[in-house]
Amino acid sequence: MTKQLDLLDIQGNVIRAYGRFGYPVARYVFLNIRNAARARTFVGKLTKKVTTATQWGDGIGQVKKPVWTVNVAFTYQGLKELEVPRESLMNFAPEFAAGMKARRDILGDDGPSAPELWDPIWQENRETRDKDVHIFVSLNASAPGWPANGRDLIETSYEQLELAWQWLKDIVAQHGGGVVILGGNVGDNGALLDYQDCKVVMEQGKPTAKEHFGYTDGIGDPVFEGVPYDTDRVNGRGKQLENQQWAPLATGEFLLGHIDEAKEYPPAPNPVLLSRNGTYMIYRKLHENVATFDAYLDEHGSKYPGGKELLAAKFVGRWRDNGAPLVKAPDAASKAVFDKQLAVADKEGQDELLCNFTYDADMSGAKCPFSAHIRRINPRASLQMISEPGDPPGSLKNSVGAFDTPGALTNRRRVLRRGLPYGDVKDRTRDDGNHGIIIMMLNSDINRQFEFVQQQWINYGNDFKAGNDKEILLGNHSVDDRFPSKAVLQVEPTGNDTPYILSKIPRLVETRGGDYFFVPSLTALRMIAKGLIDPT
Amino acid sequence: MGSNISGSAYALTILSPIRNGVVPGQEIAFADKVRDTLQNWNLLINSPMTKVPQTYLCRYFVLDDVYTQSLPGGSALDTLIDFLPIVPDSLRKWAMPTEDHLQSRYLVFSCNFHGGPNGDVDGYLQGMWNAISSNIREVWGYCYGFEKVHDAASFATYMKQCQLTASLFFVGSNDEPLPEQLKALYLKQEFARFAVANQGLDAATVRANYLAFSQRVKPTDLNGPTWVPGQYRL
């Protein structure tokens, strides 16, 4: 039967990408615990205000959509400082206990992405106890009255965000030094701030879902079972079935205490009430080198046969202007047809056009390259590719029936993506401004899902028969003459075109900090606050 | 006599479906509120249930859903299908057991009490209502059908409608009425202390001390001195 989730027990940011629900600005705050008992009281106070995943409505017995939201998460150290019992702590995932910094080799955080160069808050984290990041609080604000008020969206929503921030500072102050807000988040002109601010990128006074390179983010975010407001968004976002249909992914891929794609419960700490309806969050601050990106795109765009915009689309697998997938719109002519369809489609139709596709007709990567962002992050059913004697060189085809289900190699590597861009690009000829994205990824198993994708699919290409080519946008590229990064843009194996090789790809995105967090359910938050976690 | 009666001990199991809904003015589901209320009892000096006469042991919890043990089936048909690769995947999957879920969340109350040889459930439940009706309202107030409860008799009727006649016995209690058991525990503890204090003394002194001990602990007086209900530490 259809699964019903206890939405009032699940934190809102797990189910909702707030940006998509009318919250254009956010502030992420990190706290250090100085006194366990007072910190627990603080968590209890916070919990009363935490935004759940419930469906909003104005009717009787319904929860109204909040003007601003509050969500909370803890690092391993944080849970320890809150005196969660040792036996419970021992059952958290080892990579969660170790933290992001310790996993640098797996994540490829080297060179300009190395922890020694991260924002001070992240450099100092896990070095000395009083600088450890223990608690994460996220505040997202909407813009009541906009656009009728005739004012700027960001300005309107920042007023609400300031109220939320003041509320948080007040309750921190009420807890007599039990917790302190950590500084050291780098803002504009190198200023060190007590928070990380984020906001959507605006175009002509309207909010977009774009990041600073100009791509629309988060279109293909996974859909899983039990989320009532995602039921019409399954096609292209769930899992591919044999009969060409789509189904939501198993809840347990994203929420602990639920059956996952292997038909079992993901490993989680005891007691069940501590982990059920909770999940792990990967927080990463990613700086975007806009000048390097523009220069590289210009340099190759002038040489690439399809032109600059098609090349930009090849980096990601989607066109920059409207997110049209290359699989459906592989060249200018097909793009024009797609645009016409998109213009007249209703909301559901647009969603189908943007999301409902497979790589079945592009197994050789001629339309969407193997190293393009969306193909690496979510290969759909395209990984079981084979070539047989007699096939044209460079030709790959789907090994039908090799696995139980077409998504067998992909369904356990999916990751929910949340977050927003930060900063403004004031000068596109410079890399060193304050601009990038804060990405928060959610999954049940950090190692199996996020870390695997990061290590094997973003920074390595073997699963895509692409050797050690990295994902074009996020890969930890090097222009070092000994090991220069490259990526191949494939062409139809039977055609006359030659593949285009992107040579010496520079580092386009750099890690500036982050860590692994546990996002508890509301029940678990209440129990942590009362000191009632009992694993026996 | 049901399987939930053993001697004079009665194993009472109650499953009350909790209504779907949100506590007005709070972003908390009824079932989560019930759990929160029950968990707050942990912060009290002792559980309100200690005020309920004749309670041996009891446990409350909120049942969110059933837990799936495993899915790959163990039937003869599955095994046969697994050995025959000729059987298509669709048929193999069709033979897999389905995943079940509860229609509602439940408040589970599992309790062992002294019910006498005939298992006096009504007497126990009415005693429970008379002792802690405000706590009962707080905990059961969000359950289906509880609006019909307004006194001890209607509470007993409601609870029996929610009763599962399973024999969930806790270990560690005998048949005797609760005051007898509490007195016995008290005496056992006091006597152990007496034995330690009198080790190695001559017989006459021990005898004199025992007389004084016996007068102090009053072995046949159930009213005291004795343990209080809910006492679990020395």
C-alpha cells in the first residue's frame, strides 16, 4: 500500500527545497556548546519553533505556511556534547563521526579546495574544542507582500530574515553562555561574519533557480515515496522501471528508519526513536570561479563546432537559458522545437519536458556527454553499457536484462540537494569575489551515496567508460602539465564528426568548507533536549 | 479463563488508535504529543502509575508503524522460482511478500496487575481512573473514541474495547497483591542488613537484636513500614 510519512515528525528542509517554495533568502548559523545542560534547554526552545514537513494550509486544523523557517542539525561532536549516550553515538556512521575534513582524500578536497584554505570557521572546526561546530541552525525567509509592495524581493525577505536572526540571537542570549555563535564565515570583501548568508540569483527583478555560472540548479532532485506534494513530479526524478515507467525511490534512501532500495533498513543508531525520520546532511560551501569559467568557455566556445552555448550545455547536460536537457534538444534546431513546446506547456507539461527523459537513445553519449554534470550525478539507467564485437568504435549500447531493474546501479546513489547561491558577482573578470553556492545534500548513508558519487562519479570516470576524466563542472581539475584534466564530448559513432576534447580544464569550483550533520526528527530533538535518549 | 491470566496476575494489553491531527497552535501531531507527554513522566520523581493500586509493572509506548523484518520470501514457490532462471523477473517479483503499514498510530499500554483469581479488570481500571484521571485524559485524550469517557465506568468500558487479549507478561512478579509484594521486598532488604550487622555476634545478642528488629519492621503489617509503589532502588 502507499506509504504515509509522519510529516509532522520530519524536519521541513528534508522534504522541501525552500527556495522552490517561496523562500529566496537563508542564513546558516553554527554554534559551539559550552554547557551541556543549558545547551539541551536551548535545543528544546529551538525545537518548539522548528519547521516540519507538514502540508501547509489556512484551514482549521492545518499548519499555516511560516513567514520564516527554522531547522536544526548536529555534528557528531555536537551530539557528544549534548550527552547523547555513548552506545547511541557508536552506531552512527563512521564517516559522520570522522567529519568532512578527515575525508578530504575521498572527496578530492585538494589544491585550492584543501581544508587549510577553507573559511576560518571550517579551518578551526575539529581542531580545538571551543571552535568545534556543534549545532547547525538554518533560517529561511519569505517575502510577505511581494511583489504587490513594489519593492525588491531580496530586500523584503531580508527584513524577515533579520527578525529570525534576532529571535535566534535572543534565545542564545537567554541560555547564559550554554551555546555561542561561531564566527568566521567569509562574506563580502573578506569580512568574517557570524553566519553564512544565501540568496537566489535575480534576473530583471525576478528570482531564478540559477547559480552564478548561469545554470538552473536542482531540476532533477530525487522524488521518494511518501511525500504527498511530489506525487506529480515522479517522472524523471524517481527510479526507472523496466516498463519505461517511473516510480518514487524507496523512502529509506533518504530517511532513516524506513525500507531502502535494498529492501532493508539503512544502518542507524539506537534507539529507533533517535534515528527514525532523521537523516544525514552534507553541508558544503562551494566557491565558483566565474572569471575562469567564462574565459574557458569563451576559449573553447570559439573553437567548438556547435558554438559557445551548446558547449556550455555540454558541460552540464542542460541548456543554460531554460534547462532544456541535451537528450531532448541536442542541437540548435531541436532546441528551437523544444523551446516552442516549453512555451505553450502548462506547469506539469513543462516538468515533463524538462525532466522525463532517459539515456536509452544516447548510450554513446553523443547528445549528453559522459562527463556532463547531470549524467554524472544521476546516470539514470545508462550505466549498464556494453559494446560487442562488430559494433562501430565508440559505440555503446544498453545491456538489457543485465540487472533486476534498469536503475540497479543508480538507485542507491541518489542524493537530495538543498541550498542556495551565496554572494553577488560584482566583477565577472575576477575569481576572488564572494560568490558560490551552499549545497546541502541529504541521504541515509553518507558513504554509499554522497561520498561514492563525489569520489567515483565526479572525480573519476571509469564507471562511464571515461577513464579518469572528471565531471566537467565540479571535478577537482588540475592544469598541471603532468596530469592535465580533460573531458571528451562524444559524437555519434556512425557519423562523420570527430569527438571534441576539452583539454586542460581548470578548477571551476573550489570547496571552502563544510561538515557532516545529523538532522534528527522532531521526536528525537525533543528527546535530545530532555536528555532522554536511552539506547538500552 | 483467558491466556492473559496467570494465577492472580493479569496481563492487560491496550491498543488505542490515535487520531490524525495537529495540536492547535503547535506544529505537533497528536501521536507525537502523546509520546512527548509520556516521555515527560521520565522527568518526574516517579511515574503517575505508582498511584494506581495493584500495579505490578507497566509500559507505555506509541506504535508508529509495523517494522518489516525482511522481504525476500521464504516460501517454497520463491525457492523454486529462484532456482529456475527461466522464470521471468516479473513473476519472481510478484511472488515477493508485500510491505504492510498500519492505518493509524497507536498508544500501547501494557500492564501486569493483581487481579485476583478471576482477573478483575473492571476493578483495576476503575481504580486507575480514580487515582490518575487527569493523567489519563492527558494521554488518551487524542485517541479515537475517548470522547465517550467521562467517569470510571466509561473508562473501563472504553479500555476493554481497545483490549488485545494477548498474554504479555513481564517477568519478576508473583501472584500476591501489590502491598504483599512491597512488604516482602522491604523485609528482604531489611533482613539482609540485619544479617550483615549481626554477623559473628553471640547467640543471645543476636536473639535480642532480632526481637528488636522484628518489632521495628512489623512483618505482618502491610501498612508499614514498607516500600512505596514505584520504589525501585534501595
